[in-house]
Amino acid sequence: MSVTQAIPGQTRIGWIGTGVMGRWMCHHLMQKGYKATVYNRTKEKAKELLDAGAAWADTPRGVAEKSDVVFAIVGFPADVREVFLGKEGALAGSKAGNVLVDMTTSEPSLAMEIHAAAKAKGVASVDAPVSGGDVGAKNAALSIMVGGDADAVEAVKPLLECMGKTIVHQGPAGAGQHTKMVNQVLISSTMVALCEGLLYAYKAGLDVDTVLKSVSVGAAGSKCLDLYSPRLLRRDFEPGFYVEHFIKDMGIALAEAKRMNLALPGLALAHQLYVALQAQGHGRKGTQALLLALETLSAVKR
């Protein structure tokens, strides 16, 4: 399969999903000289990109018809299937030599299915989920975990480098999604520990800012602590990454673990705590809102 290297000013990009992260990621590509055609279920959420010069398409298929490389970052595996494999999906509008890049955190098996369907049409497919949240997307500092054929990955690498600082080819189709599952397993228990630690400090009557000056530089320090503790201290629970999407990710990881006959009790506990948080009405808050569920468990009034 012949895949052409991405070149600013020549390669036409398509972007599907202009939400909290997607709008920034597409914006960085446009700033680097790539002309973009965009689609989002709610057109209003694409307004900033359209004002910056992006073209609009009414369907993912329409995006693909005007693009050489089509990116998508949407919500759930069902959305991924629809925007890539549906009747009005991107694959239907693609021609031989095009590349489809799914940056959603989704199922490894679906990434393999998209790869196979695309290959049958002479189209390349890459799974490239990301880590770094809204801040990483805004600062073009994402970690991008890539699965797919080497020639396709190499062809889109200049595009990925516009959005992230760490781009690693993990292996064949699905390997990027499996790597993202590792990332989510690591984060799940870390978020529980972070919220529990800060809640303990508060309940003990300590000055939490002062506590953090000590613990953040020792073995308890982490990027998670650095990123989320300021938000938690000011009780900012707005989303950099939605609770409901994290629950989806953990569900995928648990299903994959079951398939591999692997017990992950820490992940299972974190998943249940986040399900409780969603049941309390906080599914559209950021993942740091786990603090609210833990406060409820211990009847802590703030």
C-alpha cells in the first residue's frame, strides 16, 4: 500500500470531533499549515475552527472526500464505529492511499476491525489514543500511543508531532489502544490515592497547601498530583477529561483483563468508585471530581 508522507500546505486533513481536546489538536495542525475540513455532531462546537479557516462537512464521509488524512477523537466505541465504518462514515468517503487515524480511547478489537476494513479498500488505518488531557492538548504536549503498519505511522508522524511531544509506535493495529489501557489502569488507582490523601489532610486539620510542599517532592510526587491538586484545592471539577469517558475506558480495560484471565482488583475498585460518582450526577465533571464521591462516603461537608 502506498502512503504519502504528510507535508504542510499539501496534505489535506479531516477532523471529526471538536470537543475539549479535539478542537485544540486540530487547531495546532492548522497553525502548521495544514488545510482542514471538520465535522462535529454539534456544529457550534466547531465554530472556533471554522472562524480560523476550516471548511465544514455535513458527515464524516464528506470530511473524508475532501481529505488525505482523517482524524477522529470522539466519545465511545459506538461513536468510533459510526464515524469510521458507518454508511456515512469516513471509510465510505476514502480512496486508496488515504489514512484514517483514530485518536479516541477505544477497544483494541475495534481498531483491528477498522484496520482490516480499511486495508481491503487500499486505505491505511492507525490507532493513536492520547494522554495528557485538555492541558496537553492545548499545549501540544500529548503522549500519543500508536498502533498500525509502519509505513502508515511514518507517513502521519509529522502530523502527530504537531499535537504531541511523545510519539511512540507500539506495534500493529490495536497496540496503541492496548497501551492506552495500561495508561488508564495506572491513572485509576493514582486518582483514588490522590483524592484520599488530600481528604485525609483536610480532615486532620492540616493546611493542605503546606502538606503538598512536603509530599509533592518526595516519593509520593507525580504528574497526576502536579496537574490535579491545584484544581482540587480550588474545588474546580470542570472537565479536562470526563468522568463518563474514564468509566468507559476502565470498562474496556476490565473486559480486556477478563479476556486475558487477569485479575486487576485496584482497577475494579476505582471503576466502582467512579460509577458511584456518576450515579451522584457528576458524569460530565472532570475525573478529579472523584473527591466528591469520597467526601460523600465519609459524610465530609465542604
